Amino acid sequence: MTDISTAKAWLAEARHPVSFSGAGLSAESGIATFRDPDGVWAEIDPEQMASPHGFSSDPERVVAWYNARRRANEGAKPNPAHLALSSQSHMIHITQNVDGLLEAAGATNVLHLHGTLTRDRCHAGCGYAVAATKTGLYHCPECGGAMRPDVVWFGEMLAGSVVRAAETAAYGADVMLVVGTSAVVYPAAGLIEMAYRSGAKIVVVNQEPLDLGVGVELIGNAGDILPDLFT
Ligand code: BV8
């Protein structure tokens, strides 16, 4: 059997399939990835722009950078990869992505490990959160703390409830479909090994090899490969 036919057979038989996705899933929707040569991190130091330290040292610069990303993503629409995943109603979608394209494609059970760009939240941690306004730096109406994007920065803990749900899904998965990620950010990337060690078959769909050494690896564009996996 070829790798694609193996992957199709595994997914067709799966009773507890899970997807684990990164920025490569949204690349064909025009949203920049992070570590590609022309990616989001190409121009800036992640520690400066995506960390509490960076925000504290220059909150206006960080807010302006995120609002520029929000504006750049405004016209983004789900691509065939999002639509293929959302067609699998019994699949749980664990994503590192902060866009809402899986939901826009109709997916329901989506777990956002790294938060969402669609919302802002109070940096002081009072719990206030609101739909992102794309204006400049502003302050929490509840406690006066600075408002920041509702994403998880480097050095910040992921939301416990999301991590628990993602770990439960990974442990219980019989197939994990890993799509468009360099799998270098933890604890997110640890979910792949967690699924594998719990008996899941691993299918990787990525432009570049991850060489995980387990399962099958389909190299190419997610928007080309995923629709074929479910036909
Ligand atoms: C944590 C913010 C614990 C949102 C992101 C020091 C202190 C604390 C922690 C650490 C530390 N040093 C290291 C760590 C751990 C750190 C980490 O993992 N660092 C890495 C870089 C080494 N992790 C953390 O800090 C996490 N928190 O550990 O807290 C803690 C303990 C005590 C006290 C406090 C805390 C938090 C991690 C979250 C960081 N936030 N983003 C934003 O700005 O958007 S991470 C960032 O990388 C994005 O969120 C993204 O989701 C994530 C992963 O990137 P990918 O999605 O994989 O994207 P990438 O570009 O890398 O790859 C795309 C792939 O797609 C490529 O392979 C490409 O070939 C492929 N592709 C492209 N196009 C296509 C395609 N494939 C198919 N089709 C296509 N068309």
C-alpha cells in the first residue's frame, strides 16, 4: 500500500480521530506561517513580540504588531484543508493556530492551545476579555490593567482547561492527523508523542518532512492532500 492509501484506510476506520494543526494549515488562506523564511518571525524576535517581557517593555509596539497581523488576516477565508477537516464531524481539532478559520469552515470541536487573535484580554489577569477592537493600546474597564491579545506568549502557561481537553483527546485518539506544523513548540508538540505512545497511528501532512519516525508522512500542501484523504 502507498502512504496515501495507508493514511486513507487508517482515517476511514478511525473511531476517535484527532487533528493537530499549525500555521501551515492556514498558509493557503494567505495567513503567514511563523518559521518559514517569509514567516511572521522572519522580521522580528519572538521573545520581543510574543512574550510578557516584550509586552511590558513596549506594549504599544506589541499591540501595533498584533493589530497589523489582524489587518493582514482580515480577508482570509477557509481553504480546502480547513473544509476537509471540518467535514469530519467526529474529529476533535487541536490547533496551535490563533485564527478562526476552522470554525469558519464549520468545525465545532476546536481546541485553541495558543488562544485566539479574535479577542483581547486583561494582562493583569482579572479575567476581563472582549472581542478584539484593532485599536491601539487600551486598558481594562474592570481593573485598569493593560489589554493584550488573548493569545499564549512564550513563557506563559497554556489554559489548563484547554490542555486537559487536548491531552484527553490525544490519549484517546486512534489516529492523529498532524497538519502544517514544525512541531517545535512545547507543550503543544508533546501531544503528538502522547498520542503515539497511547497507541494512535500518526499521519503527517506537511510541506517539509518532520521525520518523526512513526506513522506515515505525506509531503505537500495541506489544501491539496487533505481533501483526498477523506474521499
Ligand atoms: C510554556 C503566540 C511553561 C501567539 C506562540 C523559557 C521559558 C518558558 C518556556 C520556554 C522557554 N524556552 C522554551 C520554552 C518552551 C516554549 C517553546 O516551546 N519554545 C520553543 C520555540 C523552543 N513554550 C512556551 O513558552 C509555551 N509556554 O512552556 O509555559 C511555563 C512554565 C513555567 C512558567 C511559565 C510558563 C508557550 C508556547 C506558545 C508560544 N506562542 N505564538 C502568536 O503570536 O500567534 S508559538 C507560535 O509557534 C505559534 O503559536 C504557532 O502556533 C507555534 C508553532 O508554530 P507552527 O504553527 O508549527 O508554525 P511554523 O511556521 O513553525 O511551521 C509551519 C509548518 O507548516 C512548516 O513545517 C511548513 O513547512 C508547513 N507548511 C507551510 N505551508 C504549508 C505547510 N504544510 C502544509 N501545507 C502548506 N500549505
